[in-house]
Amino acid sequence: MPQRRGGRRREARASRPERDLTQWKPKTKLGRIVLAGEITTLADAIKTGLPIREPEIVDILLPETEDEVLDVNMVQRMTDSGRRVNFVITCIVGNKDGFAGLGRARGREVGPAIRRAIDNAKLNMIEI
């Protein structure tokens, strides 16, 4: 098995319940269908052919998802005023029962980049 880079490994944890789904106003056609209750599983949402563009859709259809940060990578670029540091986060989201998604995000701070990577992973969910 190859050596892992990037420090200590974090345990998988349940998705953050900080998002209030009762206040969510869908912006896409699939979001409106899910909120109306016409689609009740993520498999049905994927079969519609409509793209998943809102992470709240996955939060409603798969409330038992867990996320895990796979990699936190620090990248630097040289500017005329010095080095600029960004973090590239790779994470995976799944329910351990047939659905998984991989997401990446970058940002100057680790916390917001992790949240964006988790949201990107929810937008890239596939059925295994």
C-alpha cells in the first residue's frame, strides 16, 4: 500500500447538520420536484436526467450521508509581492449503501474550502 501524505487521517463523520432545509428555496427544476415530494430517492433523481445543481437535493434524499476529507494539499504561487498560499481539498461523500461522490475545492482558508469540497462531492453523486 502506498505511503499516505498530508498528516494524520481524519475519521469519517456524518454530514454537518448546520444547513436548515426548511428555509431552502430551490432554484432548479429538479430541486422543485424534490421539495414537492414527487421524487423520494436519489436513484430516481439521477434517472430523470436532470443535473443535480443544489447540494440540498442530496441532503433531502440521502440524510444519512457521511463525508471524509481525503487530502489537504497546500499549493503556492509566486507573485511580485511574495508567495500566495492556497489549499486544495479533496473529499468523498457517501451513504455506504450504493451512493458516492467525489469533490475538490480550493481556497485560502481550509474550513470554507472543506465545506465547498463537500458540496461539490454532493453535486457529483453517482450510484455504485
